Amino acid sequence: MTNTNTDTYEIDTVAKNLIEQFEMAFMIQRHHLITSVSIGIAVSPRDGIDGP
């Protein structure tokens, strides 16, 4: 059995790191590109009704 609090913390950390990476502007062939990202996370079975 896994520790849900630890798992949730790790998922949150990875998601925040990904968002931070996309906050940086990119330069491609002299074009300044700005991106954004949205992440939705569901943890099974806690967030679903189809879990065991």
C-alpha cells in the first residue's frame, strides 16, 4: 500500500515543475514565443467512482 499524502505531494511537485518550465519564453527562428499550460490531475481510486 502506498502513502497517499506522499504520493499527492510528489504529483503536486511534478505538476508545479512542469508549469514553471512552460512559463519561460522560447525563442525559435527569431520568434519570441510565450506558452501556457493547464494540468488536471486525478488520483485513483480517491478521485473516481470506478475504483476497486
